[in-house]
Amino acid sequence: MTAAFTPAHVVPPQVAYVQRQFARRRASVGPVRHFVRQATSGHLPADRVDDVIVCASELATNALQHTPSGRDFRVCLGFEDGVLRLEVHDAGDGSPRVREAAVEDDHGRGLFLVAALADTWGTSHRDGPGKIVWAVFRSAKSADA
């Protein structure tokens, strides 16, 4: 009987998925950042973890603004082969888009930051009301992102 082995150069993909529900209130943004930092540490380099945290904070803030009262929002993180996918699920209507905020505006830059920091981002439909806003991060930031 011969033993099966995996050659050293063949590494099986590492897949992990975590999610957490948050109440629709301003005080939830800090816990979102903490959750994302804890979940991403060790999966991405520190500078990319910082990018993910900023994006999670911006997407959570958007979810607070667009989710109806009494509804929660969910933050999901999926890791596979050095790529992280951040998702924020909310029950709000509409389709988010990057906008150009005026200098005097005190809001409206969140998706601009997400577009600048993530390798790619977008929206998807979900079961039930609302949408998923997602952002993808590779271990090393893409030159064309």
C-alpha cells in the first residue's frame, strides 16, 4: 500500500467565511471596524487590512443611512487564495454610485474611497429586500486599481 501525498509546491486553497449582524445605529460602525480587523488579521498584509477597514466603515455608514428603521445590516468576509471579499448586506433601496462631493460637503465621499482602495467593487441583488455592496481586495494592491 502506498501513501498518498501532496507535493510541497501544491497548496490547497484556503477558504474562510465569517459574517456578523449589526444593529442599524451609529454606534455599530466601531464594532464593524473591530470585527473586520479581527477577521482579516493574518489573511492580508497590514496595509491591506487598513484598506478593508476603511471600506467596511464607509459601507457600514452607507448601510445605516439607507436601511429602514428597525432593520439590521450584515457584514460578511470571504477569503480564498489571497483574495478577500467584503460584503455589506442592507435592506435599503437604490443603487449606490460614486459621486463627486463638493469641497464644502460633509458627506458623499464613501464610495469614492471604496473605489480608490479596493481592487474592484460593485453591487448585487440579494434574497429579500435590499442589496449587497461588495469590495474585493487582493493580498497585494493591483497596479491598475
